[in-house]
Amino acid sequence: MIYLGLISAFINAAASMALGMVVFSKKPRDAKTKMFTWVMVAVATWSTMYFCWLMSGNARTALIYCRLLSAAAIMIPVCYAHFIINLTGASHRREMRARYVIAAVLFGLSFTPWIVSHVESNKWFIFWPKAGPLYPLYLGFFFYIFVRVTTLLLGEFKKSTFLRRNQLLYVIIFTLIGLLGASTNYFLWYDIPIPPVGNIFVTVYMIGVAYAVIRFRLMEFNLLIARSISYIVLIPLIALLQTSAVYLLNKTTERTINIYYLVFVCSFIGTLLLIIWGPNLRRKIDGLLEQRFLGVMAARRAKLRALTQQISTIKDEEGIFKQTVESIAETLTVDHVGIFMRIDYEPIFTLKAFISNQIPRLKKLIVNDKNPLVLVLQQSPHALLLDEIEHNPSNQNRQSIAQLRRESGVELAVPIYAGSFFYGFLALGRRRTDIFYSDADLTLLESLGLQIGLNLRTRQLERQSNHSEKLISLGTLAAGLAHEIRNPLVSIRTFSELIGDENNDADFYREFKSVVGRDVTRITAIIENISAFAENSQVKTGPVNIKEVINGVYDIAKTEFTRAGVSFEKPESDMPLVQGNYSQLLQVFLNLFQNAIHALEGRNSPCVKIGFRLESDEAGCQTLIVSVADNGAGIDEIVKARIFDPFITTKATGDQVVRRGMGLGLAIVKRIIEAHNGSINVTSESGCGTTFYVHLPCIT
């Protein structure tokens, strides 16, 4: 029996220290966590004294340790009662203070014969403690607290639902297990022949309560047990290594070394190594345990983790929202997922995507800036379990959140934000078979929410930048349009003012008719080109042979080439087909050919050269690059930077003889190419000519 007691005491001490560290490291500032840690400290002290008592070699030493363990034991139920009060949110300050006062008195009396009078041998133990005259008071206080705690837990359990109800159920069950195990210590005090076989249940009690202490989301239960066991093994192993080091140093040294000095040196080295290797060792142990004990869940989380990296590649925002809710529903086994967002200037948060068997409940949810859930989410960037808020007495929104939870079926809300910008939130209902959301689930969802927020912020900034560019282009367009229309209008106005002075001069009227007709035609052309630039209609597309387009454009512009004395060169090789509209691509290359001819006026040996080139990306998709090069004077750097803006041109604008120089051609060309999912760019060097490169995706 002594050996069983030693083993159980050792396990209890190691488990309480390990659990205290694990739980406290998760939420060091939380009142419940702090109080639970103090419970673990009391249990660890009691277990250590219990171990030392069983190892005692004489009655005097055994009596000292018996009184020490009795003093530590009286603090366990008091600290535990305080923890339960924090957990349930009950207000029993006076009663709690009275407990501490009584516990302090009993703590002091534990070191006197009033609680433990002496030790004597019995059937199972060499030095078993005997009760003093006040021991019944000590025992009655111990059991009173546990009965009071159980009553408090049962009362709160009846009022609770879902997560909270299950959490309290776990606490009640494991509290009773702990009480049953600890109570087996007291029978032999009054010569009742029942040995303390239930001590081992104290560890079960601690693990069970630790699992529930942080709202069921500390970690998965099997992973918690595995980690606790690994730490229980690791702690005594480190202690054993240090003890072995002290022993070996003491044996191998020629002269006797002070044992305290040896202990100090070995402890110092051991602590230093623990600081250096401790975090990495813990991460490796946790990683191996998670992979071993979570299995399918770990694989599902890996898929959700991959989504955070894929979000930036999804084309539109609707696709992001849809894929997010689908991935969450699949990986976390949730049938009730929605994403509420407010983008740009929307007045309320609207349901952008959802997967739900409770669609009417989600759709009826009106979410604006005054919604209690939004108010809570804006205060913290962390995921929120509504059940936690509902049972948190310090939260002012608990009643509103409770009502929202009942009406909408939402159990978990994850904020979507980027910096100080709050865009919305993910709303999740209960998981299938009522599995709970763990700390790992919430961390992963928070990461996903942050990634969505950053992506939305990037797209928002791009839209704002494009809007600014459009305003600049609009200003340029307005200025150019005014300039282009003003010239023909001046001519018309001048001739109109001269009508009365020229009487019936036939030559004047003929000239007037010619000028007005020409300038009205020019104004009509300007308006047509503006319409072509502004038009954004979809056209039918199909397979197009670029070589046929080039040949067709040359046939149209052949007369202009001949008149200007410009030679034309093109490759004869065949190229893959592209997806496009033949007429629009004809318009693109006709504009580029005409620009090249105009740029070659007055040049020696003028020539326009066409080139074809294929490029492939990492995915194996091919792009056809068509180059249109001339050996003209080139384009000025300032003009080249804005060559594709409307009314930017290198030609003389407002020409009254030749119909050209408006500066809308390349703007229209760029619009058409981009509509074909392609791009266009230009290189130019002063005196060496200009080359335009048209990039068009090939049909695979």
C-alpha cells in the first residue's frame, strides 16, 4: 500500500504542476485561470508532502510531514470554491471571506496536536496519523465546501445551455470523482479499515477540470491527456537527470565537495539548458502529439490553412466569400456558416455568402454599427464564442448577445479586419454532433479572417487608385475634348460672323459650305471616337488566327503604305490561335499600322516590321506576343509615360486638312486588348524608332 501511495502521490504532484503550467500559459490574466493555478499549487504541495510522509524514516519526521500535508489539504477546497465562484459568475463575497478566515485558523491549527495528534502504525502503514480533538471540525469544513460547490454548480447547470452546460457537466463529474478519491484518505483516521486507494483519482479530477477551465477550447481532450502525460514524464526525467549528475559528480571527484554546491551547479546548468532548448523541445513534442492524436482533424485543418494562402489568387470578392464558407463548413463540420460584410459605402453588414439549414434565421439578422455583436467584435480582434459572452457577468452586452444567439443560431463569430478597418465577421453555428471549437480552431479562423481582411483592404486601395486615375483621365479627356472641338467651332463661328458682310459672294458661300461641312464632319468623328472609347459592351469571341488579322490589316492600309513609301515586313511562320473578336483585333492593328506610317514621315528608308513570339508561364499557358516596330523618330519619354491616356498624342492636333491627331486611338486599342485578357506596352528610343508589343493569351 505504501508503494501505491508513493506512486499516486508522485503522479498527483507531477500532474498538478504540469496542468498548472499548461493552463496558466494559455490565459495568464484570466481570473479563472489564476485561481485554478492556485488550486494546482495547493494540490502539488499536498501531494509532495504526502510523498515525503510516506518516505519518512522515523515518527517525528512523519508527524511533521503529516501536519504539513494537512495544512496544504485545507487550502485545496477553499481555493477550488473560489475558482468555482469565478467560473459560474456567482457573487458570494462574504461567504468566501469567511471561508478564508476559517481556513487560515485551521491552517495554523494543523501544526498543533489539535488537528494531528500523533502517528502510529497500522495494517498498511508504518506511520499513520491520528486525529486530534478538532479534526472533526477540519473534516466537516472540508466536506461542507465540496457540498456547497456542487450545489452551486448544479444550480448554474440547470440554467445553462450547449457549451456552457457541457462545461459545467464536466466540472461537476470530475469534482465528484476528485471528492470520492480524496475522501478515501479519511477512513483510517478513525480506524475504519479502508485504505486510501482513491488518491489516483485526484489526477483524473485535475485533468477533467483543466479541460473545462477555458471554455472547452483549451485543446482536444485526447490531446490534453497526451500532453499532460508527456509533461508528467518530462518533469521527473529532468529532476532525475539533475540528481544523477549530482551523484556522479560527487562520486567521481577525488576530494569531498559540498553537496549544496553540487546541487546549485547542476540546477543552474539544467535550468540554462531548459531555457535554451525548452521552447523548441515543447513545440516538437506538441507537434508530434497533435499529428499522432488528432489524425483526420489535423488533415482538415491543413486544408483550411491552405485556403489562407489561396485567397489572394481568387479573382473576385464573391468567390472569396463563397469558397470561405464552403471550406469552413467542410473542414470544421458546420452546417450553419455565413459571412457578413460591409464593403466601401454600404450602410449595413449584409450576408454575402452562406451555407445553412437555418437560412431564414441568418437572413433575418440585421447587422449595423449598433448591433451588440459588432460592438463586441470591434473591441477585440479575437474570435468570440457567444456562449462565453452570455455567461460573463462583466460584459455589458451579455443579454443582447444571448437574445441574438437564440434568434440567429450563431455560436461563434470571427472578425474580419485589416489594421483599424473592420469589414465584417464570419458567423458559425454549432458543429455536428456538438463537437466543441478548440483553441486551435479559433486561432486558425482568426488567421483566415485577417487574411480576408488584408485582401479586401488591398483590393479597396486598388479601386481607390483606379478611381483617382479615372478622375485624372477624365480631366485630361475633358481638356482634350474642349481643345479638339474648339478649333472647328472657331472656324464655323468666324464664317458665320462674315455672312452679313459678304453680301451674295458666290465664292464665299462655296468656301463657307466647304469649311462648315469639313468641321461638322470632324466634330462628328470626335464624338464617334469618344463613344468608342467609353463603350464597354461585350462582343462575341472565338478562335482567331493573328496572321490572318495582320494580312487583312495590310490589305486595308496598303494604299497608305504605298503613298508614304513605307516598306512592310512580316514573318511567314504560323502561330497558335487566340481567343478574340476578329473585327476588334483588326481595329487594333490598323490603328498601330497607321500610327507607324505617320511616325515615318520624312524618314529615310521607312519600314514597319511585324514580329511573333511565344511565351509560357509556370502553369504551361502560352501567350502570343505580336510586335509592331517602326524606324521613326521615337517618342519623347514624358509622352511615352502617358501614351495610352485619351488625347495624348505626338501628332499635331486640330489639323484642318488631314483627319488625325486626336489622341484617342491608343486609348481605344488598350481598352480592346484588356477586354481580350491581354496587355500592351511600348518601347521607344529617340532617333531609333518605336515598338508596340501586344500580348494575347493563346487557346490551349
